[in-house]
Amino acid sequence: MLRLDANKLENTILRFNAAASRPNETAPIERTTTGLTPPKSRFATPLTGPHFVCYPLRPGLTSTYLGVAVTSDTRVRRADGSTSRRLFAAGSIMAANILREGYLSGLGITISIVFGRRAGKAAALETLN
């Protein structure tokens, strides 16, 4: 059970509806809100009828934005700036090298594929030396 205050919920819906673009005036993808913080930037359609459903949500941690510093061939950099001869990085630990802030959904897979290939190639070349 969510134990929501009915008056607050109703007022929230009324405020949202007043701020939302009118469906017959705007294409769905362009519907926004005006005067709300934060604003809804797309698909803002007034909530006009039942059935309404609520689900409890809890925030989760998807990334810490921490990682290791690396060279262009994915060699791990030590604190003194030197590089590790046989330690390479790929996957989510690389995120801090690519994203300075924010989060882009699905990027973890791309980072793993691109830098996994680069790290694998660099490691293979290292074994030949």
C-alpha cells in the first residue's frame, strides 16, 4: 500500500493537467508542460480518466562514475602516470574515461564491445613482445 494523501495526489494531477499541452493541439511527441519543475519534455498528455495505477519505486545505482585511467590502447595508468605493462581495461570500468557526467542508457554494452576489442588486441600484441 502506498498511503498517498488523496488531496495531494488530486492537486498534483490537476496541476499536471493544467500544465500539459492539449492533445488535439500538439503531436504526441511534442507535448510538453509549462510551469512545472522539472518540466516534462515529451508526451505530456493530461490524465483525464480512470484507470490509474501506482507502483512504488525505489532509486537504484546504475553507475558510480569511477574507474581507472587508461591510455589510448586501454593500458591501465598507475597513480604516478606510468602504465601497467600487462593490465588492460574494458567494460564499465571505462565509463569514467568516456562520460564526464550523466548517463547514457545502453552505453555499457558499447563500451564493453569497443574497448574489449581494443584491450584484447593490445593484450595479444603484448604477448608477442
